[in-house]
Amino acid sequence: MKKNMGSLDKGIRIVVALVIALLYYFNIISGTLAYVLMAIAIIFLITSLINFCPLYRIFKINTCNIKK
């Protein structure tokens, strides 16, 4: 897997995942919405850690600043 995610994308995804986790922790979101958002948060965290987003690959987006 080639890296296709830049540092700004990683930061945004991590912040969004943390916000979702905090909303769940403080019982602001619950039920099915909470489960769906937590799944999205987990996906955001995983893709941020491995610097690869499968959707970016499908749509041929590359925000990584690695020079070839």
C-alpha cells in the first residue's frame, strides 16, 4: 500500500474521531447513531495510523507530500 494521506488529513481525521468518542462518552449521542459514528471514528483512526485511505485510491486522490 502506497501512502496517499497527508499530515493535514491525518490531523483532521484524528480530531473528528476524538470528538465522536467524546460525544459518545458524555452520552450526547446514543443508539444506532452512536454505533455508526463510532465505526466511522475507528476507521478514521486506522486509516490515519497507516497513512492509507482506500477511498482515496478509488478516486485517485493523493494528499501525501512525498516527492518522487
